[in-house]
Amino acid sequence: MSLFLVIALLLIGTLIPIFAARFGRGITTIATAIAPAIGFAYIISLTPQVLAGEHLIEYLEWIPAVGLTLSLHLDGLSLMFALLILGIGLLIILYASYYLSDKEDAGRFFSYLILFMTAMLSIVLSNNILQMWMAWEVTSISSFLLISFWGHLSGSRKGARMALTVTGAGGLALLAGLLLIGDIVGSYELSVILASGDLLTEHALYPIILVLVLLGAFTKSAQFPFHFWLPHAMAAPTPVSAYLHSATMVKAGIFLMARFYPVLSGTEMWFLIVSTAGLITLLLGAYVALFKHDLKGLLAYSTISHLGLITLLLGLDTQLSAVAALFHIMNHAVFKASLFMAAGIIDHETGTRDMRKLNGLWKYMPYTATLAMVAAASMAGVPLFNGFLSKEMFLAETLNQHAFGFLSWMIPVLATIASIFSVAYSTRFIHDVFFNGEPIDLPKTPHEPPRFMKVPIEVLVILCIAVGIFPVLMVGDFLTAASQAVLNTTQLPYYSLAIWHGFNLPLLMSAIAIGGGILIYTYRARLYRSQAEFMETDAKLIFEGVVQHIVKTASSYYDKFDSGSLQRYVAALLIFTIILIALPLFKYQSSFSVTNMQPVTGVEITAAIVMCLAAIATMVLHRRRVIALLAISVVGLILSVGFARFSAPDLALTQLSVEVATVILLMLALFFLPKKTATESAPGRVVRDLAIAAVFAGLIATINYIFITQPLTSISDFYLANSKIGGGGTNAVNVILVDFRGLDTLGEILVLGIAALGIFKLMARIRLAMPNADEKGRPWTNDIHPTILSMISQSLLPLALLVSFYIFLRGHNMPGGGFIAGLVTSIAIIQQYIAHGVEWVKPRIKVDYQNLIALGVLIAALTGVGSWSFGYPFMTTWFDYFDIPFIGEIELASALIFDLGVYLTVVGATLLILAHLGKLSTPDRPKVER
């Protein structure tokens, strides 16, 4: 087994809940947990190696030419996060199976959850920063799906949009920063980058890189001033909130800062930005949490505060502060996940999260209350719980910094104030919910939840106590390994995880925090009255207002430029293109030395004249549509002959096939166009269009002139020399498509498939009337499927398919290939639609063209992935010679399978468009008299 297999299993696991949902909630839960459980067990099995100091790295070549590989890296930091992601994720799966109601789509929920888990695990295991960024963006998308799971609620939709917008914008900034890092270091591999700290910090672009990377981290981890999105993500189901706030999503930004700590920290700019943002976030979150009446709202702002605490520790930029940050990451994940799940139980069993109504629940649900109080005590930093240890380390590190000079005393003072508020809101969570009188107008009668719904909280609470009492035994080795990875050294500074360090200043600060927090909560009424004098702002309303303002402004500009004139759009596009082309041409020196001319005969001159005349006829006779279509087809035909003349038979076959398919498409479209066209353009517009056309034609002529007068170095020699030995084919054009530039072809067929599906969806809702006469009022013939055409088309079908099969098989060594063969097949089948009609063809060709597109893209992609099985980069062609009985020796290449994917995609896309466009004229469409 390998780390790649873990990611692959989780990806497959995203589909399992959807199929398992039909068998009931229990089966769905078990099926969902299989992949994370296997991954968790495998990571646990690697723990001894990582704790011993090993860095486990796995590689799969993808696109080495641009520095993009699929590589995974397991060290102490990624081990810590991987165990949190998978371990807490498994507990969330069990918890969610009881939390979700029977009416909700558990299969879809678990599918989104596993997708999110896969993305987070990919982030922390990635050894390639571009790969990391891709996973980073998937977390934004999958978290959007999770937050908006209750899409019928306005708050869920708005909260999801806000989270996606903020984190997505930060992701774009992060991408720019990562690209700069890769360009400076010369590699996108994390193992190389982490060894290049001085190279980055001493580079002139370091300030820009730091800001871009921190924008990505701050937006993800809700640091000031990007903290506003996180509380509104509470509209998600509570299992999602528990997962996002403890081990994933918001911790991704923290992980990013910790991962790049060795190469970006150590400068004054790092200290100022990171520590200032962390300190403000710490104070702001702690203060606001005290005034929230929504139980999840209080926990959300407490998460913001604790994330600020971790960021501040990373910003203090000392080795011990980094160790303390990592310790608090572990502790916060444990107690925050348990608190959110406890809040979910309270909401689930009482019907509300309003703390003004949730009073005296100790009497109704004492077991849940006990679990929640232990977790809340850990969050407050009470001794003998895990939160106390890391918070004491935090307070100690605030005393050991001097970066602000004489003002350095402010950091420990403000840290103590934040700790006071932390105790105050934790005390409020305990007292207001579980004591403080009797419940007020609860929608439900409170009671304990099902037994196994409490198991995840029990596990986490036991960890809170165990780590608090036996910290060295429970997390000592994990913290050491993670700290070595973050500090990029095996020599760590001395630190102690002992429960008791004697009477010292950090202990006094903890005591002040506990006493001050209880005092503030006791006299909270005055503080509430003071806070009530300030106007409360709703970040969601502000955000929606900004979005609406942007939309309104964009719409106003759109209205100014959108005239509804296609002619004007094309003119603007051509003018812009003219500017882009003309400016570089000024750099070229004119030359009258023609170097690349070929002899021209009278046949070629005649063909060129005919092509020009056909183009002019298309323009002049554009009102006579059929004649114009025939004229423009002459242009395409002569172009095909020209390709053949200049030794490009593949292009000639492709152009000819495309031309036939285009003519069929236009004929189908012309049938529904209005009989009457608009009047000719005004003289001024005609002059303008002629001027643009003339300038554009002059530029194209100039470019052609440059090609025949400037010495050129062609890459064709490389392809011709390597197509046989490298790709196993003598047809260099096809080898380029399926091997040298196979990734481009894969992208092109994917775009082709998406375009076909988009066109199909647009046509699916079109309801066009069938005209019963042409533009001159002559009625259409009733014999819409002539017998002669039907018989000839039916007879040509097997021959056309045989030709297509032949072209497909010979494409690797002779002119042909999957694309051309796909077009020939498509034309042969669409001819049957034209000759016989949809009603005749449909029962005889029972093919779902959408599935055909998907199958083609899948085959092409799997062919590329199969290269990894043989240790080669993605899309590498394999070929060999085989002696087949009765046939002889033949060459077989994996590119043939890739070409099959191209063939199926082209057939599916072409027929999906043409066949469904033809269906617009079937008899079941309404008819109107003209």
C-alpha cells in the first residue's frame, strides 16, 4: 500500500455513499467509513518510521516539463494533520449518521464530506506546491457544498457563497505566490523549496511572495480582516461545523503558515504581519464570543480567537513559539470538535441553539452536560486538561519576545486579556446552558441522545483529560516530530510538557485569566448594557450589499457596451486583435530576400482565384443563404486540396470531414432562420467594416510576408526524427496528437465534450415552429425522406464505417487517426438521420451520446494514468511488436487506446449536436402558418 493508494481510496469513497444510500443509514455509514478507516490504519502503521525522523516521499511523474509531478510527503507535520483529519473525520461520520434526519440525503452529505476529507489530506501530504494548490481549491468547493447542504435555507446559501468568495479569492493570491516561489527556487517540489530559505527571504520579490501566501492563509483561517465569513458558515449542519472548525478548512491556513515557516519566517515583515493579524484576531474573536447568544456562534468566534492565538505564536518567530503553536493545534482540534458535537446534540434534542432559552439542561441530559463541561474547561485553559498546557506555553512565549522594543510588554498583557475573555465565554457556555434556572419555551422536551451519538464526544473528552494529565506519553513524540518538520532541524530547543512548572509568571497569568474570566461573567450584565450601545453589524448583509453593488455596476457597464449587434461585437474583437498584432510588427525590419518560396503552377493560381471568388460570392450573396453556404463550402474544399498539395494529408482529411459536418450543421440551422433578413447596413457602417477588413487583411499579409522573408527554425525536424523511436509511429502528425502533445489533445476532447453537452442543454428547451414554406412562399414537399436518398444512404453506411475503421487503425503510421475516423463515422450516421428521419434511426441506434462522450474522455484519461503503472510520466506512450498467428508481426501502441477515446468523444459530441439539432424539425414540434 502507498500514500497514493490512500488518496485513491478516498476518491473512490466519495462515490460509495451515493450507491450505499439505498440500503439504509447504517449501511451507508459503515460503507462511508471504510476508506477513511483504511487510510487511518495505514498512516498509523507509518507512524514509527516518521517519529524516528524519516521523511517518506512518493513520486509519480505527470508533466515534468513544467515541473508538475504528483508527489506526496509524510513528515512529522503532515503526520499530525493527517491523523487529525482522518481520526476526527471518522468520529464525525459516526456522529452525523445520528444527527441527520431520515428525510435528508445522507448519501449526498457523506459524499461531500469524503470529498472534503480527500482534499484536506491531499493538502497536508502534497510535496508539490501546484498539486497542493489544486487540493486547496477543492477544499473551497467541497466546503461550499457542505455549508450549503441545507440549500432551502437562505442563510446556508449566503454563508456558502461568502465562504467560497473569500477563500477562493485568497486561493488565487496563493497561486500567484506559489508560482513566484517555484520560479525563484527553480522547482515546485516542497522538499527542494524547504531547503531554500535564504534564497527566498533575500530575494527582491520576497515581500510580494509573503503577502500573497499570507493572503491565502489568512482568508482560509479566518484571520483579521477576513474573519467575517467563518461565523456565517455556521449555517451548515453541525457535523460540518465540527469538522471545519477542528481539523480541517480553517486549519488549512494554519498548516500553510507552518509548512512554509522554514522559508518565509525569520524576517521583520513576517513578524509584523503575522503577529499583528494573530493578536487582533485573538482579541476580537474572544471579545465577540462573549456576546453571542447562538451556541454555535459563540463557538465560531472562539475558533476565530484560538486561530488567532496559533497565528500569533507563529508570528512571534521563535522556535519555542512554533512548538507551542503546534501543540495548541492538536489540543484545539480535540476540544473544539467535542464542543461542536455537544452543541449539535443540544440543538438536536431541544430544537434550539439560543442560549437565552437553554437553561438548566443538567437536569435533563447530565451525561452530555458532563462531556461538554470537560471540553469547555479545556477550552478555557483549566489545569489538568489539555488546553491548559498549550495555553500556558503560549503565555510563556509572549513573555519571551522583545520585537516591539519597549512596547513588548503589551503582547503578554493583551494575551492575558484575551485569556480572560476565553474563560468568560467558556463559563457562560457551561453556566447558561446547563444551569441558570429552567429552560424557556423549548421546541422539544430535552433528553439524552442515542448512545452511539455520544461516543465521538467521549473519545475526544478522554483525550482532553489524558493529554492534560499524561502529555509526554500521549503527544510528546508527535509534537517532537512535527516541530522538527516545521523548524527544519533535528535540534529542538528545550521545552517541558510537565503538568507543573512551579510558581512562575505564566502560571500567575493563567490564574489571573481564570479569576478575571469568572469575575467578568459574574458582572456581565453591565458589560452587555455597554455593548448594546454599539450598533451591531451583520457581515452577511454587508457582504451581500458589496456583491449586489458589484453586480449593479457591472450590469451598468454591460448595458453601455451591449448593443445587441453581432456586427459591432465582431468589429470590436477585430480592432482589439489588430492592435495586439500590429504593435509587435513594428520591431521587424523589412527584407526583400525571399527564402521560403515554392514553385507555383497554373493549377494552384486557378484554385486560389476560385477560392477568392467563392469568398466574395459568400459576402455578396449572403441573402441567398443556400447559395452562400455552397460558396463558403468551396472555400473549405479548396483549402483541403491545398493541404494535400503541400504534403499535409492529415489536415486535408480533417478539413474535408469538418467541412461536411459544418455544411450539415448550417443546413439544419438555416431551416429555422427567419425568411426575411434585416436591411443592409448604412453606408457609414459599410465603410467602417471595409476599413477594418482591409487593415486586418493587410496584417495577415504582412505576417505571411515575414514568414517568407525571415529565416525560420522549425521544430518539425525534432518530431520527424523522434516520432518513430519515441512514439512508435511514422505519421508524425498523429504521434504529436496522441503522444508528444497528448495532454493538449486530452484537454481539447474534454472541451469538445463540455461544449457538446452545453449545446445539447441549450437545445433541449428550444421549441421552434416548423416553417411549412420557403422564403418565396413555396410549400415544402411532403416527401421529406426520398426513397432514393434513403436507399443510397443505407447502402453507404457499412462502407463508410469500414473506411472509418480503416482510417482509425492506420492513423499511427499513415494519414488518419481517431479524430478523422470519428468525423467520418459521425457523418455516416448523421446521414441516416437526414435520409430516414429521427423516428426511424432512434430505435435502431440505441446509443446515449452523452455517455459516449464520457466514455471517450475516461478512456483517454485512463490511458494516460496507465503510464504510471510502468513507472513512466503521465501520457507516456508504450509500444512494442508482436507476432500474431495468420497475420504476422504487427506493432501495438498504447496510443491506439488513447486514440479510441478521441474517436468516441468526437462521435459522441458531433452526433449529440447534429442529431438533436435535427430533432427540432421532427413532426412533434408545433407548426405555424407563414
